[in-house]
Amino acid sequence: MQRTAWTLPWLAACAVAFATPQEPAAPTGDIDVDELLASMSLEEKVGQLFVIGANAPYLHESTPEHRRLVHLVSDRRVGGVIWYRSKVMETAVLAAKLQAMSKIPLLFACDLEAGMGMRFDDTSWAPSAMAVAATGEPSLAERLGRATAEEARALGIQQIYAPVADVNINAENPVINTRSFGEDPKQVARFVIAFSRGIEQGGGLATLKHFPGHGDTAVDSHRALPVLRVDRTRLDAVELAPFREAFLSGWGRSVMVAHLAVPVLDDTPAPLRADGKKMQYQDSEHSSEISEAEREKRGTLPATVSPKITTDLLRKQMLFDGLVVTDALDMGGLADHFDPAEGAIHALLAGADILLKSDDPDASIDGIVNAVKSGRVAQAALDASVRRILREKARLELFNPEKAMPDLLNISKQVGRPETDALYGEIARRSLTLVREAPGSIPLDPAARLLHVTACDDTTSTASVLQAALAKRSKGGARALRLDPRTGEEEAARAVGLAKSSDIIVLSLTMRTRSGSGKIEVPKAVQSALDGILACGKPVVAVSLGSPYLIRDLKNLPTYLASYSGCDASQRAVAAALYGEAAIQGTLPVTIPGIAKIGEGIRRERQR
């Protein structure tokens, strides 16, 4: 097969420096996938299955992280990279560098359920999926998907791990929650299809997740294995419905399979790791050892390693013929049961194509190579997966250098566009849902002395954008107070004193979904302080900047506004609505047990 250089002319000099000298350049233009597949070695084929995880700060070439990436791309021939916490220009430069040294074009991926800000610190977050659903307008989901895909492609990112197709019918769900479009399977399906259509019309690859449905669990699969104990009738009617409708629509060419036990589909017991290793969950926000009580010892095989779920159900019964991606292989839901090599082998045997974020890519690649050589993994099965990956790369035009490489000179025109931020603002305004209102609470009186209390479940969250917006509008003054798990009796007493000397209290609840946190709730120290504030008898307007279910922890709140998101656009929308400058028109996409039903929401017209 003829191979030609596939770097943009202006990047050619960089490409020469980036590429390993002995490497042949990647194919360009039209590609014969079967011919390419036939030319690949066993090691190259296995490498294509793996998508490795990386952050993209500035990396000097001598750093261990840079050397790791070069090794995995140049030596192990991995098929792609998923970006986590990163920055725009650093990502674009590093993506171009890695792409230039890869023999076969890399597939770059990213979790972008809530816009580019979800992973790129120098861009804006979009409101959550639940906020989008609260607007009642699937067209906004489509516009959001398209905008996200277009900006991602500008950074060289093709696969977007979104939308979430989970139906969140469990108020205790700590990991899906506002990432879901709601609890009504039909509504979720409409928004999933619209978001997927937007992504793929914008040039990206949508990835529906987390099959077969993670919405009715109270366990975070980052930490341990959730078990979904429902019958097949219920599974068909709820969990599988959005996936089925999306498949029928033709949008969403990829599916992510969850580390989720579903005994009705596969009752094979899940083993614990033979080496007895306990999981240590760690990310940028949380680090903790998984307790013995959290370990799931009675669960069945996770869907990611279950042929009955990935092959029999997804492929054969539901006729899905696109790419199957595992959830991250280093998550507790899988890694508590299989070491890296065995987890990867079992996922491939189950029917997965892309093996995401192994905790030890070298060991996992070697494990699969040896499994193919021994006959444990069939060569035909490996070829089928690699063929699907290569075909999708061809469909995404990654063998065309102008499509694969980020355009470094035009990033500032393509990422963080004003029209994208305007879309975020529109979604935020239209999503606000007034769940409960004491008479006369909204709009706020600009002359009132206001106390803004931010209640947090960690030590880093803020509502600074909302505070600034309230202060700008308040002529009577807007003092600020923060409560978090460190709050003691002295701080609680001070909070009560400030509340007594105020005319009205705005309470911002910032508790939201965080991978690996294991729960979403008002911490006891914060709840105790809030009880004291509420006992003062002053008017309180509470705003959820995250999970709408939080009112269950504070049932006496007289006024409660749900924004479903703490992004800057949502905080600005809340301030405008509280002062009557914008209408409140959203409706709940979920039921809040004992408080409100799905579809409810008190409407308020713009008053100022």
C-alpha cells in the first residue's frame, strides 16, 4: 500500500521532529481497510484496541508522562487517547505531536457531556443533560451536541463519550443523576437521539452510555460494582428503551458498556481478584481506599466482561453493529474483580472493540497478544474488532491529514466561540425550575439586605459567579458565607448571627455528581448550620446548583429553585431569575420523592 506524509504543509517541519525516524508515515486519502488490516502485525492489531488516558498540561519531553505517551503510541501502537483534565492549546499541540508519530491515525476521545469545559479548564461548562431536558426542547440538545462536536474536532478530538442514555429513576444515584436526561424513558430517548444527531452532524462520533443502563443504582461504578436487580420486562421498558430507540434512529455509532451487574441477563458470579488487591480510587478531586463494606462480593459478571450482555443482547438481539467501548478498565466496578490483563482479555472475549484506560496498558496488550497466540482469543474476533475501529477512523476521515490534525493557527477562532456560550446561556435560562415557592419570595427586593450562603460538600466548590451577580443587583448589600464539611460550631453560630441581621437569605446548594465520590448529600456539619439559619425565621430562597434531589435533606425549605448545574451560565441565569429579570419556565425531568412529580414546575413571567 502506498503511504505518503499526512501532515499539513505548515506542520511538516514539526512532524519531522515529532515522528520517530524509522516509522513509515500513515496512509492518506482513500483507504482500503481490509488491505491495511492484512498488512498489520498481531501486536499492531492488539494495540489498536486500546485507548489510553492522559491529561494535557505542558509536558517537557523529559517528563515521565511524556515518555509514557510516546512509548505507548510509538512502541505499543495504541489506537487512541482519551483526554481528561487539560488545556486547549496544550491539548492541540500534544494531539498533533502524537498523531504525527502514529503509524495509523489515532482516535482521540473525551467525556464532553457538558461541553468543552467538562475537560478543558480554559473553556466554559455547558449546563447538565438534566438541565437540557428541563427546557423540554430536544432541539437545544441537538444544537449542544453539534457545537460540542465542532469545537472538539478543532482540537483533534473525534469521539465524544456522550450522550448519557441512562434513565435516572433512583434518587440515590450518586454517579448518573443530573448527567441523565431524566426518568421518563421516552423523553430520555428523544434527547439522546437529538444530542447524538448533533454530534454526528458536527463531525464527531457519539457514544451512548452506559449500556445496559446505569440509572437505577445507588453504587458508583468508579468505586465498586453496582448490581441492577430487575426483571427482563422492566429492563426492556426502562433501561434498554433509549438505547433501542437510538439504534433505530441511526444516530450514535458507538456504545459504552458499563461495569454493571445485571443478574437477569447473566447470573455468572463475578470473581474477586486472585491477588486480593483492594482498589484505591483516585482522581483530581477524590482519593480514598475502597472499604471492605463497599466491595461487591455477591455480584454477577459486569456487563463489560459478559458475552451474554455485550454480544448476545447488544449485538445479536438489539442488532447494534457499531463500535463497542468499555467503560474505563481501571474503575472499581471491574478492577476489583480482574487484574488489568484479565480484565482486558475478558472484555474482548465479551465482544468489546475498544478497551478504555487500562491501569497497565503494557501488561494488557501483552496479555491479549499471548491469548491470541494460545488460541484463547480467536484471530477472527480480533480482526473483526480492529476492522470496525479502522472503518470508523476512515469514516471520520482520519486518514486525511487535513481532517485528523488540529489546525493550530485557528484554534482561537474555533474553540470557546461566543455563539456556544450564548447557547449555554439560553439552556440555563430555560431550564430553571421553581419546585416550591413561599408567597412573595420571588422576585427579590433589590433594597433588601441579602445574605448569600454557599453550602458545599467539598472544600473547593464555589458559587462565586452567582455571588457577584447578586451583589451587582442588590442595593441593600449582599454578604457572602460559605459552609462546608469543615464547618464547626463557631462558624455555625456566626452564620446564624449573619442570618438574623439580614432581610433575606439565598442558599446555594452546590452538591453535584463527581466520579468516585460515592454519594451526593448535604454533609452533617452543613446541615446542622443550615438548620440554625432556617430557625431564624427569615425568608430563605434555596437554589440547587447540582442535584435537584437535595431538597429531600432539607424538607423545610420554603422556596426551592433547581438549576441542575453549577456552571457559570446557570449561576448567571439564577441571579437574573431571582430578581425577576427573566422568566422561570422549566419543568422537572424527574420525580423528587415526597416533594414533587416529574413534569411539575411553577412558572413565573419576567417581572422587571
